[in-house]
Amino acid sequence: MAADAAEGEGKVFERKPTVEEARACQFHCWFPKFGPKHAGKVVSLDLPHDFVEYLKEDGISVADDSRAFGEPASSSSGSESPSSTEEEESDGEASSAEDVLASRFGDLIAKVDSAIGDLEGSVMPKLNWACPKDATWMNPLSSLRCNNAEEIILMLKASDRVLHDMMHAFEDCADIDAGSETDLKQVLTLKKWYDFDRRRELRCFVVDGDLVGVSQRYLSEDAADLASEKEEILRKVKDFFCDVVKERFDGLSTYAFDIHISKRDRITIIDFNHSGESTNPLLYTWEELLHASGEAELRLCDSEDSRRTVPEKSVYGFPVDFNRLGDVLNSKDTDLFT
């Protein structure tokens, strides 16, 4: 699965997940155990094989009037300017590509648009494990919030995280074999968009069936004002784990789950992750989590901590090639430019 890129760095440890553990953390596998009451409203769609193959193909072509860049403006006049024919000819390739997309996947596009309507007009797309947050630079809102099928398709197509999970889902598993991915279906989940307070998103760590630690999920967010609520928040997280999570998510004994706890103490499950290198331990290390003893604690960032952390948008706010170019430009190896 795609490496978890939530902010912060943790010490890598050697334990590798099994294929069964990885499969258990697919969104469409764990969501039915909790439903909208505990994990929000979603619509899940099985992706046809030809669409999955399309996502794997190189290259992206988008028409000028694609909804991926917002609703197209209507023409104020039926007359054509002298250059309109030339413009249409020059745009022919992109328009043709859009027509091909609609003709090939029109049924899927209609289902996605219908689902977005059912989910009140805005959603966050997610495949089996990964969401395309490395493609937010393609989104008009610079976020994962999508309002139509074309925005979603563009982000899925541009995402290396999504591509990795489609092609190398189990490469980090301890027991991978030639048949591990043969029956892996790709499922697109559309999650109703919620404006969560990022400071109140938490990652909870479970080892051998016990909650051993809770960490703030986004380490560039200053959560100092939550310090006075730490004990109460931790108590509610523990109760939620015991009453809701522990018995339902019974396929794994060691894992992490992400939640949001609102100011009104409503807890919503965001995701499940197996233990391993691809799951960031954030304000912990996996070594201390696996050997934890005593009561779990909640770790938050203060203003000093958050200033030292690279914000997620600094990582995902640009195409990956731009970030790599920045690494090259910052390199002291002058031979790269001679």
C-alpha cells in the first residue's frame, strides 16, 4: 500500500504485515462493520477492469471545458469569433479525449455523479486503501473535496499513491506470493465531505488488542489549546475503542485507526491501517508502541512542535516532479548542472 504521508517522522521497524492484514484494512472491507453511524455516509462502486487499466495508462488529457476545472461557462452569444474555428481545431485533441472518456466510461461517470448528489454535492474519493492526496494540486480547491465525476477521475489518474496501490498493493507484505493480487477488486469509495478540524484528528494505536497510544494526526497543526481537554479526550477515545472498535474490528490484533472527535464529542472513524513501515507512528515510534506498558497517553503538538513540521500541503501541493526538482536545486552536487 502507499506509504502513509501524514506529517511527522517515526522510526521504522522491521515487522511486515500479512496479506490478510492488508486486505482487512481496505475501506470497503471494514466499513460495513461500523456503518454511517460511526464512519460517516459513503457510496462504494466496484470499478470495471477497463477503467482500472485506464488509470494505469501513462498520460493525462483534459478538455478545456472539462468539469474537472469547475463548471464550464456558458456562451453568451451564438456567434463565432474569427478565431473560433482555429481554436476548436487546436483543442481537438483534448476534446476528443474527453469524448472518448465519456463514451468509454459514461455509465461509471453517471453513477459517480448520482452518488455525489446523494451525498449532498461534495465528496472525498478513496480507493481500497489510498486517497489521491498527492494530486490535490490538480484540484481547483487544492483539497480532496470533489464536486463531480471528472474531478475525481482526474485526481485518481494523477495520483502516484493510487497507482501504487493498484499495482503493488502487497509488495511490503511478509507472505506475498504470485497469487496475492489475482482476485483483488478495485473499489471506489465516495465519502461525504465533512469539514473536520484537523487539530482534532487523532491516530490511535492498538497492540495485541490493547489501546497503547494516541497521537495528533497532523503535526503541523498547533493543538496547544486542546491541552486542557487531554484527559477528557483520551477517556472518550478509550471508551469508543472498547465499546465500538475492539469487538467489530476483530481480524487484527495490532493496528492503527484514525478518528475525528468533534467539539460535541462525536467520534467518526476515518480509516484503519495495519502496523508496519507504511503506517506513520507520528509522535511515537513503533518500537515504543510495541513495547508499551501502562496506560495509553494522548500526545499533542504545541506551537513550537507545529512550526518544526513540514505541512502536508508543502509535500502534496505541487506535482511530484516539482518536488524532485526542488531536491535537485538544493543539492550541493554541482556536477548535476555541468
